[in-house]
Amino acid sequence: MSALEVGRQELTDLAYIRVVALAKALNWSLAEMQRATGVDLGITPVTLVGEGSADVYPLTAALTLDNPGPAVDHELITPGLKRPLLLRMDSEEMLGVTSASIRPGSTLHIDQADTTPEEGRVYVLTDQDGAHVRLYTTTRLGPVFRAENRTFEDIPATEATIIGRVVSVATDYDPNLN
């Protein structure tokens, strides 16, 4: 183990039984060890479908769903999602005063099975500039995805790829705290 600590030996060079023993000594599962070290141990991350819990990923994970990177949290999933994806809101583009407002740090519960845009619904989408959370609406110039924070420009619907609809938002924000 000291050879690992000082970098003389790689985790991937250990026999499987020793990797398992190390994970057990650290009180980690193999998936947790893989996530914590960034070393591919061949463990496929598991996200429960439907009711249960799942890893929460940064919003940028929407750009690479096949390889979302390390999780930032783990939360219960909103019941009824067909293809759940939990992302952390790390942008101020939906910060505002209407019911569509979403505070940075909130967890977005997305249904990846719902990709047909409907007026007034909020979606996670990608375009050439990255991953976004926006409200779908129709303007006189056509359908767009609009940010609640109007300092962000509209994204024409034709330029966006919908990842899924935001079904619910979990936040620890308390308006009564100073």
C-alpha cells in the first residue's frame, strides 16, 4: 500500500483481490473507489431507474452523457421518471423571479424520455456553447429556449439538442435565512 501512496505502483497494477481489499479497508465500494481515484476499474456506474436514488452530476455532464465524469452528490429520484438524470444547476441562467426560476446549486431531476418541447416547460439542452437549462417558448421569430435571467440570449430551438425535461427541482434554499 505504501508503494501506491508514493506513486511507485499504480492501482491498475494490483491484483483484483488486493484492489477489493483496499476498497474494503477504505470502506468504499469498487464504484466509489473508481469515482474517487479516477482510475478505470471496469466498473459501470449504476443509476437506478424509477424510484430510488442516483448520482448527481454537474450540468456540463449533459455534454457527455456516456462519460459524465465524477458525481457531485447522490439524491433520491423524483418518482415516475422514465429515464432519470440528476444534474446540479451551476449557472445563473434560470435565476429570476417567476415560477421558472432555478437557483444555482439546485438539483435538477430530468426525464431523458421527455424530449418533445412543450410551451412553458423547462428543459436541459445542449448547443455549440455548452449545456443549458431553459424555458421553451414561441416568439414572433419562432420557437426558442429562453433563460429566466434575461442577460442570457435566447437559443433558437433549431440550434439545440434536448437532453430531457426538468420534472422537479430540489434545493436547500431557505428564503427566511439572512
